[in-house]
Amino acid sequence: MSHFKEFKIKWGMVIDIDKCTGCGACMVGCQVENNIAPMTKSDPYNYVQALTKPRDDASNKLRTLTWMNVYELSNGMAFPEHETAYLPRPCMQCGNPACVPVCPVVATDKNEEGGIVSQIYPRCIGCRYCMAACPYHARYFNWWDPLWPEGMDKGLSPSTSVRPRGVVEKCNFCHSRYLQAKDKARMDGEDPMNLPDGAYTTACADICPTKAITFGDLNNPEHRVHELAKGPHAFRLLEKLGLHPQVYYVSEREWVRKQGDNYNADAGGHH
Amino acid sequence: MEERKASKRCGGVFPFIIGFLATCVLGWAVIPGLFFENEEQPVWFSHAVHVEGQGLDCESCHYFRDDGTYAGFPTNEVCAECHAVDPEEAMEAIAEEGIDPTDYDAIMQAELGAIEDNLASSDDDMLQAEREYVVKYLIQGKEVPWLNYQYQPDNVYFSHASHMALSIEDLAGLKKELSDVVDPSVFEGEAPEQNCNLCHLKDIQANNVPPAFERNILSGYSKTTMKMWQCERCHALKGQPNACYTCHK
Amino acid sequence: MSVARRTFIQLGAGATVGILFTPTVWKALDDVSIWTQNWPWIPTLKYGAIENKPTVSKMCESGCAVKVRTVAGEPFGTMGNEDNPISGGGICPLCANGVQVKNSPNRIKAPMLNGEEITWEKAQEVVAEKLAAAGSKVAVVSGDQTGTANEVFSALLADKGSDAFYVMPCDMQAADKAWTGLMGGTGQIGYDLEGADLVLLAGADALESWGPTVANLKSFAANESGKFIFAGPMQTKTASVTSKWVPVPAEGMAAFTLGIAYYVLQAGKTADTADFGQFKAMVMSEYSPAKVEAATGVKADQMAALAKQLLTASNPVVVPAGPVAAHGAAFALNLLLGGAMKALPEFAKAIPSAMSRSEMLKADILEGVEADLLFVYEANPAYALPEKIKAGFTVAFDMVQTETTATANLVLPSPHPYERFDDLASPYGLAAATYSLGAPVCESSVDASNAATFILGLADLGFESFEEVIGAKTEAIGADMDALQGGEAYVVEGQTPMAASLAANVLGKASVPVKGTGTVGLAPYTLLNVGTANQATTPNAPCTISNNQLIGDHMVVMMGSATAKQLGVTVGAKVKLSGGKGECEALVQIFEGVMPGVVAAPLGLGHTVGDEFSKGKGDNVYKILTVSSEAAAGASTWAGSTVNVAKI
């Protein structure tokens, strides 16, 4: 039984891997926009530190909260044929999400016009079943309470609530910006359900110095992503799983495209 | 036979019923009130003085910004347009008098010209309230921590812009269904042009002493904080989406 | 009826059942569940008007134009400035975290004299005293490549009869030495990366950390049909998006460039200088393909192919990096090709007695600095140039605590770029002369004072505050202050570069590759998210640092499998690299994007002073860089550093 949900508006991204240098600005910008605290190892409020494990710092990549994560790809060849590429990976906001049906408390759902998979923090019980289900590893768990170094939490982004420990979180295409863009449209007397290209962009797309990330409504022919996603070099990750991810990647390099789907010669992967 | 006699001795079912009724009464009438403690607003602000008295209209302080967000509580910048006490001048005067800038009582008692000359109120009580505002907040560069009767936690995104077009007159037709969602008295009398009364204190513009803020001692929220089911009910009645992300962030 | 125990029990039972028919229990449960969602140690958000205020940021050496996002006046994030050509709407990972650095507890909170807090008045007294005693033995080390603050510092030096103005080692300096020093050219070299149809990045990591990185990235993205080629000892992040990576050792870059020039000369290209004949003769005889191949390992047909591409392009440009000779060779090649290299006119000075940019770039810090009184402005020489700087009394201006402030005598907190007036003029690399400035976005959260304003109080330079200086600069340039404060840039087109000479003699000698004596070559590289010489990694950046740079607390060095075999190490092996006057510990990673016989190591790690995100992570590769002298060119360079690698 397919849980494929179609909406009139389909927010998605087209990421040009040939323009991504892996600088990491999108990752840092995402953390700032979404109030992800820097990973602080020492906890000055832990009066029983001697009895407890220290917190993790950012070198433990199993504990970091990188809603947007940049992966390094390699063509696996030896010198001098070696090539690298960088692939930014937000949440795919799948059309048929693997994470939604497994949530025991319906803390995550794909029920809003626009197709962004929601994640409601107070409702989440932290069972992490959704994390196990997501093949893109796009979901992250708050192993620790967010702890900003002293004074750093006075400048927080008003867009995203701060999550306590024990809660799963993930990229939500900067959803608050969508709500803000709709409000602006209402203010200007325009249709909030028909936003022009660029009225609503994500923090990562905004910040990227090469504009490798293009964001928009995949269903709207007036948005750039509409054409880009249909391009000859466009592909999605793990398409054969049938999750209908809404993030497309573009690369003129075939070796990069092949890595999108665990390409095996006769494993029936994406052709 | 002995059992009946024994139970008859303690009154039969009667104590049970008494206990039941007593707690019912207490539980409905008394205990819910105990959940709340009253808190006063940090400064006595009278809408009547400003609206009726000074002729300000709502939009002077409560307005939609160009980007679609709503300016709810006015900032010091807005208040200072009329309460024009120059913070620098005031602080200088305080330093000259050798008063500790955080000793509010001493500053108010000193009756400094930089402050007193710029107060606009007419009677003594109002003057004192204005003085408190100026000394404790305006010249200190601190925004007044107004208590929001319609407080919503950070994970809620409320958009005033999307509720702009609602009219009380039109909603009156759903009076019965909305009886738990909004205060039924909102629909009585002539429907005002703006729909603020739906969720905010009715006819606040004529209010002289703001009611106490009733804070729930367990959750910390206001008594009048609109709960999720109330928003959902009205959304459902008006055919608006009830998707999680419609209201959450 | 008698009241017995059973009565009470019945009463109790009735009460218990009764309470369930009231809202009490259910409301209490609901309220408690909300209470569990609102722990008091989880910060709550502040709301208000959202404004994006334009300003300039000096977090990287070039500087950038950004917009600071504020809510109710409080900054919370940074975004690009679409109206400004330096940003074009994007920013780099350093600026993206600018607000967090501003709010860091690692900020210097007040002036400190030998570790003790003092007042600004006392600091002024102390410095004035030292200044009077030092006479002309005053020096300045500036980490700001583009700001008018440098004019203030150099004017102070001029007032005291000193010309000891130093910049941290940078390509801007090498380019100027080559262009104005050796080749008699005027203006600052720029490269039109957006308009060129073929760009050969000869060592310049332009899309990661060289020059005005964000502007470079924007030009690269906007240049849809242009082809970019990266030449260097390792596949940096720049090479991940260029069409080709040409492996060239760092010390061989000049020779490689002249090797390409050989073919270009052979094709009949000329340059309009007096010594062209001499230059051609020099290249044809000493930098023939065979000779260059022997010296650098780059195959002749590689150079021939690149030359062919450059010749068929209509607007090519070669962008150099590293030693002065490499810059000279690239400029010569660009003059022969007549492509997208530009010469930018210098903006008028605000302070007449200040040094010109060329003059500021003259002194070579790698030769060492000795002074009685040293001012260090937002630079970290104690970290990047250990043991090079000797001073009787050091005054360090900086935002956050660094190795330099930890060892300085007097530490003066400067406001964060978002808290102060600042400007930037023509970051090196831009194709047009560009001037931008910024006003403070918010008040400083610490007792900081603008460094340039402090200096203005020490000598009579005709200005009371840095704000005035910037006003004067704007007027001198002829720009509109309001437009500039609104985030726009003042732009003057670059001109066709003209040189007096191709420095045939010098280039010929200086381009010979010179390598150290260690077993393997060292290719140090800079990643902005790891940190630059002046700015350590920012609070939210550590999670972006990959296992190719850092694992746990250990630095990672990369080498090809052939090199690893040669050294007898495998993936994850712990090794010690010794070079220069120091040694570093690291773990080995096999990465086929490094030339054989070369080890690539990340710069920017190994801080011993700083916040918890940068301190104690990895090791400091600046310790093991070797300085070799480009005697012919009158400069020193780090290119050609080698190390010995030993297993631990």
C-alpha cells in the first residue's frame, strides 16, 4: 500500500553538484537559522560531572545535528585520475516518506499543502523509529540538551523553537520562512498559495555562494526548479526505493550520477 | 443479615454520595481556580487614557509591518514618540546627582528635571505609573516585559495576517459551534469592524486597569492561552487546513 | 448513624470517583505534560521586527559584504548582500557564524595589561609612554588586508619616522612585489573570473580560501561557459568543481607557468615591454618543456595542451598563488595572452601621510620583526609565525583571545566587525576596484573600542575617530556615503594591465624550483571552515570538519597510496611530521588527490588558546612550514616546504 501523497504545490530542491565546493556555509547557516547549539563538551551546570559521561563534541559525527550535511564523493580512481565531488543532503521531504508511517505518536506527518514533512517536537517521544526508517540518514536525535556557551543564546533565530534532549529533528526546508512568505503575500494582496519564485527560499539556498542549491515549487512551471529537475543530468538519491524524494541533484559527471542509487550492473537500479 | 446491619450503621451509601458530591462541587468550582496565580502587569498601562484620552487609534501601536508580521506589543521606540524622555540626558542627570542608576526608587524620589519635565500625565496616579515606566524601562534601554494574555509557546507560529480577513459578523453564524473556542459575549451587540475581540480581551480599548494576568502554576501559560483544540475546531469549521505545520515551528 | 472507619473509606472512595468527574485531574495532567515540555534551561526565543542590516565583515582576510539579520535589534544570523558585488548574495562559512563569534564568551572583555584588567584611559597612558620611549622603533603587524584602519596605523608609523608596517604572509603581497616591484606595473592585479572563458588557477585555491572567496565563487557560478582548471599539488575543494586538476608541486609552479609560456611564445605571442626579447630568450632556453618536466615532473604534453587551450581562448587568465616568482611568471603569461587580467586603480587616501597599498606590502614578515613597540592588529602571528616576532612591548588588538593576545603585554579588545565602523577597499583578486563600508549593526557587548580610534588618540593625525576617517575616505574617493551605508559598493572598472618589464633576469633565476631537504613535500592547505591564520574555526563549524582533516582530537594528513607505501604507513597510522623548527602529530588518510611524494596537511588546527571549539584540536601545521628565500625576487616563501614522516 503506497502512502504517496500528492499536493498541488511540491516544495523541492535541485542541487548542482558541479557547483558545490563543499565549503560548508550551508551547514553553518542551517544551524544558525534553526537554533542548533554548537556541540559543547563541558557542561558547567552539571554538578555531578564526576559521576556522568561528558557530553559529545562535534568530532563525534554520530551525535552531531547536521540537518544539512555535505558528503564528499570520490570516483575511487587512483592518482591522477582521481576526482572528488561534494553533495549537500537536506531532508528529501519524500513523496512517500519512510519515516511517517512508523511514528507511533504521529509526531511526523506529510499533510500540509507543499509537501514538507513536518516534525513536531513536543509530540515526539524519542523512540527513533523514524531515524531507523530513513535511508538518507536525514533525521537526528538530540542526545544532549542544547547548551550554548555563555551569552551565545541571546541571539537566537525566531524561526525555530529550541528542542530539548530526547527529541528527533530534521530539516524542514526552513518551514517558518514559508509561513512568513505567505504572510507577506497576504500583506501585499497576493495569493499565498501561489508564491513567485524566490519569495520563499531556504537558508541554505540563500547562503550558498555559488547558488548550487535552487529551491522552489517543482510543480510550478514559473519556478526554476521545475525545469532543472527535468534536465538530462538530473537524478535523485536511492530512487529505486520508491520514496519519491523531492530533492534532485544535477551533475554532468556520470560517475557522480551513478553513485546516486547504489548502482550495480544488474541490480536493477535507476537507469 | 449482619452485613446490612453493619453497613446501615455507617450510613449506607450516603458517605459515598457525600464524598462524590463534595469533590464534584470542589472540583468544578474551587480547585480549577487554584491552578492559577495572579500576576500584575509590570507597569500600569491604561488603554482608556491613550485611546479615549489622547485620541490614539489602534494602529498607532498595533499594526502590520510591511513584511506581514504583526507588531503586537509596542517597543520603547514607539512609546518614546510621546513619552519623549531622552535616556542619555536622564542618565547624565542621575549620574550628576550621584544616584545609582539601578536604584529606581531613589531616582523617582529625586524628581529629576530631565524626567519630570517630559512626563505627560494629568493626575498623580497616572504620573506615578508613567514615572515608573520611564525610570525602570525607557531610560534603562529595557523593553517592558508585558505579560501576554494570549501567550503561545515557541513551538507555535501564529499568523495575524492569515486571520485578518475574519469578520465577527460572519462568524456569528457559527456562534454555537464556537462557544468553547471564543468568549460567547464577543458576538453580542454590534459587531466591531476589526476582529481582535475574537481572541483578545473584549473592548480593551476602553479598559482603564488591565486585568491581572492569570498564570497557570504548573504550565506557566496564561489562563486565556488558546489551546490547540480550539484553533483546530475553528479551522475545521472554516475549512482551513489542520496540518501540523500550519501552526507549528 | 455512627461514623465508623467504613464511613471514611466510603467518603474517600466517593471523593476519588468524584474528582474524576471534574476537570481537576485531567487539567492537571495536561498542565503537567506541558510543564515537561518547558524545562527552564531551554532558552526561549525573542520576537520583534526583523531587519537585515548591511555591513562589512572582516572575519576572513579579504573581508566581505554581508547583511546581519536582527530581531528586535538583536543580531542572530548573517546573510549575503545581493546588491554588493563582493557578496552577490552568498557568504562563506566564517561569516555565516559571525553573530555566534560576536556573542562568544571567548571575547576579550576589557583592556588587559599583563593579565590584569585596566581602564581605557590607563591603556592610552601606557601606550603613549611606550610610544614616546620607542622613538622610531615602532612596528605594526596588520591582519586586515583591505581596511582603511591600515592607513591610520601606517600614518602613526610615519609620524614616528618608522616604515615597519607588516602584513601577514599573503598572495596580495607576493602579487604586489611581482607586479609593482619586479615588473614596474601600476595598480593592483585583478582577475575577471566571470568574464574569462578559460581560467587556469595556477595554485590559487580560488573557490575555497584564496582571495575574495565568495566573490570568486559567485563569478565561477555566473560564468556558465567558461572553463576552470586547477593546478596544484593536491585536489583541493576548488578542484572538485573545476574541469581538470593538473598535479603541479608548489615549488614548481613558477617553472610550470614559464613552461606554458614557452609554447605561447612559440606560437608567436609578444608583450609590449623593453625586455621582451630577453624574456623570450630566457624562457626558450631555460624553461623548455624538457627542462621543466625534469625539474617539476609535469609532462611536456600537459603544458602543451594547456598552452593550446589558453591560446584558443578569447579571454583567458592565469591566476597564481604562492611565491613571488610564480606571480611574476603568471603575470608575464597573462601579458602575453592579453586576456582577463586587470590592473585596478588605487583609491585615494583618507590620511595623506598614510602608506599606499604597495608601500604597506613591501616589508617581508617572514624575515622576522624586531621592534621596541609592536602593534598587532587583528592578526595572530604567535600562532602562524611562531618565533618570528620579537618586540620589547606588544600591544595586541583583537576581538577574541588568541595565542597572540595570550602573550602580548597589553591586550585591547576591538569590537566585532558587526559592532563597528569598518570598510574594505579592493580585496586582492577582484576584477574591479571596489569600496564598501559598514556601520555598526549593534552595540558592543564588551568594553571594546575601535582600534583605529585608539591609535588616532596617540598622534595628531587630524582625526578624532575612525568614523571620521571613513567619512574622509568616502569623500576622497567620491562615493556616496548613504549608498555605501545602505550596502552598495562603489566600483571603478579595472584597466588593461601595463608593465614596464617582464623581469626576465629575476624570473629566470627565481623560478627554479627550490625544495627543502625532507623526504616528502608538504602541501599545506587552508579550509575556511577549519580556520584561517587569523580566525579559528567558529562555534557551529566543527561539525562541518570532515574526517579527512580531523578525527577526534587528532589532525589528519592525506597522501596517495603510492606515497603511503613509500613511507611504510597505512590508513589510520599515527605519524610525526618534522619540518621547519617543529613537529606535528597526525593520523594518515589515503587520498588519491595528492601528488606522489607529497603529504597534504590542513592549516588552522592546533590552537592552544581559544574557545572550546578550536582549542586542543589537531596540531599547528604552521610550526613545520619551512621558509625558503626567493633571493632573486627579494622575498621569502613557504612553498617548497618538506617534512620527514616517522611512524609513532
